[in-house]
Amino acid sequence: MSEALTGADAGTGAGMGERHAAIILDSYQKLLGKPLLERGDKESAAELLFGAELVVLSHGTQPDPVLNYGNRAALTLWEMDWEAFTVIESKHTAEPMIQAERQRFLEAVAKQGYIDDYSGIRISSSGRRFRIEEAVVWNLFDENGEYYGQAAAFANYTFVDGKEGL
């Protein structure tokens, strides 16, 4: 299960915890055979993920998974603060009309371990729509090999008007 993030540290990435950060980074490395981000000696994994230009987010293992992490780039893109972002079900980051497609996609990731070419429309808290492109979505496993949730990372997105992408 995901560790809870609370207090002022949560919004800085430090509250994420080194364990959660290591699970995100290590699961990516194991499944894709390459690092998500190059780790330096001085920067903690939590600081590295939170400050990355790459958008990184994750959700837990609930039946309707709840987001449990978003780095600074994710919080900015979805126009939310840490407290708002980490209490919403991840399905609510997609428009209702494409949630069935999103569910089929998540089931494919669950079976295959990862997908590295996902594209789709998402929506921010203010209703601003954007298309994410070439996203990697992967399963998370803790240090004991237990399923821990899923994470996504992407660098490419484009804001769209109300008609595009439907």
C-alpha cells in the first residue's frame, strides 16, 4: 500500500518519501531496462522526481485508484495543489466520455507491465484540455515484489480546444 503524505513537506516532494520515490524509479528501471531519470549522488530520489521537467504521477491500489503523487510539473499542468491532487480518483483526470477507453488501457498495462506510447486527452481542474503524447505508464512494485499501483510519465503535451481530440 502507498504511504500517506501529509504536512508541508508533501507539497515540496520531500513528503513523498524516499521509499515511494525509489519504487517509482526502480519499477521503471526493472520494467523498461533504463532509468526514468539519471540519479545524482547529492540529490534524493524524492527531490529528483519532484523537480523533474518530465511530468510524473502515480496512483495507489484502490478499486478506483486515487492519485498519491504528482511532481511539480504534474501539479502545474493539472492546475492543482498537492492536497487537491492527491485525493482525486485518477479516472477523474480524464474526460468522462473517454473513461471506458482509459479503463481498457489501464487493464492492458496491468497485464503487460507497461505501455510506452500512450496518447490521450486529459483535463485540468479549471477544465483546460490537453493531449498527452508518448506517455509511459508502468506498474509499480515494492521492494518485496508486491503490486503498489501505477505511475505515468510524459514530456509531451499540447493544449487543445473543445472540439479537438474527440
